[in-house]
Amino acid sequence: MKEKQYLARIGKELQQKYKKGVSFLERGNYTAAEEVFVELKEDLPAFPPFYNKWAIIYIYRKDYEKARDLLQEALTLDEEYAPAVCNLGNIARAEGNLELAKEYYLKAIEIDEEYGPAYNNLGVVYREEGDIKRSVKYLKKANKYRSYYPDLDSNPAGCIIPILLGLIVLMFLFYIMR
């Protein structure tokens, strides 16, 4: 199930609380985000999206074991939650295991063929491996599907930097392929 579908199942108050935690996360205020996610665990113990977002905090802190535990919790609740699978790939990539990372990204795409971050991350891995043709293929798909943000009307500014970086990477790739 997608984050949007999970959000539709909870009340407005809990949606706002979740979005507040995500907003803190996107702005790099990990302590405040974690405080919100700890509170949410009591209110929404069976809500995979918040376990996934909470894990991202630990990925940034390079505490991959704690991140894995949270992602496994999300996947125990929904074994086909593509963002959690993709984040397991991010951990594998951070640990230098590009083959495992690709497996996770491909699995996330198999689960949700419109999950843009998995295409993006796969494109980045292929670029790191020097496979420009595949890299461009997956980065184009990432651009087509984009990343999912639960409420673009509230404040889309959190995604401007990744979009700009993605465009720079694409421009660079097209430049070197000429």
C-alpha cells in the first residue's frame, strides 16, 4: 500500500502530527522529528510510513542497525511497502554493497512500478559503477515518476534541492554522453 492510502485511513489530527514529523525530518531537525515519531508509535503502532520515516533519521546518523530494525517493523506490517524496501537499499549502498542495494531497489520497483526514488537510487548506483546507459535509463524513469510527497500543497520547498540536484546530474550525464 502507498503512503497516501495509509494517510487516508487515519484522522486529520494524526495526519497533521505525522506531517509535522516529516516536515522536521525534511528540514534536518532529526531530534524534533524523532520526538514526534516516538509519540506516533503510541497512537499508530501499525502505521508503516512513520517507521520508514523514523528509520531515515537513523540512516542519516549512520546507525544502520537501528534503521534496519525500524524498516523491518514497517515491512512486518506491510511486506510490500516500497519506501522501506528502498531504504534497505540505501543502507546497503551506504555500506558499500552495491549489488544488494540494486536488489532492494529493483524489488521496490517490482512492488510499486511508479516509485520514483527507487529508480533514482538505481540510476545513481549504475552511475557509480560507470554504466552510464543504464544510469540514464533509470534517472529518466525517476524523473517521470518523481518522488511522492504526501501533501505537496503544504510546503513543496523540501523537495526543491533534490530536484535541482537530479537535474544537474541529468545534465552532466547528457553532456558526457555527447
